[in-house]
Amino acid sequence: MVTVLGGLATFERHLINARTADGRQPAKARGVRFGRKLTLSKFQIEEALARRAAGERLRDTVRSYGVSHGLIGRL
């Protein structure tokens, strides 16, 4: 009985994955952006890059925006 229920659960999981994939493709075509929201605005990102290019220390840039070192480092 447990094996049958496990098989049904696996089948249902495959159906759910197929339905979400079918909905995801049209959304991407419409330009919907998936994933986590950006921490910094586009203006802040450009400003941070300019500050780093001007020679400002990473630590100072990070403190002024209140974000992690990794975020500024990935920019």
C-alpha cells in the first residue's frame, strides 16, 4: 500500500513540474524576471561601480550601501 501511494506521489510531482514548466515558458517570453529582487537599484549599481573604478576601498563602498562584500564584489 505504501509503495502504491509513493508511486502516485511521484506521478503527481511529475505532473506539477510539467504544468509549472508550461507556465514558465510563456512568462519568460513576456519578459517576466524570475528570482530574487535586486538589493540595489540600477543607479546604485552604476554608482558603486564608478566608485570602485575611482579607487574607493571595497569596505567603504559596502558600508555606505549597507550590503555584503560579496554583493559589491560580484558587480
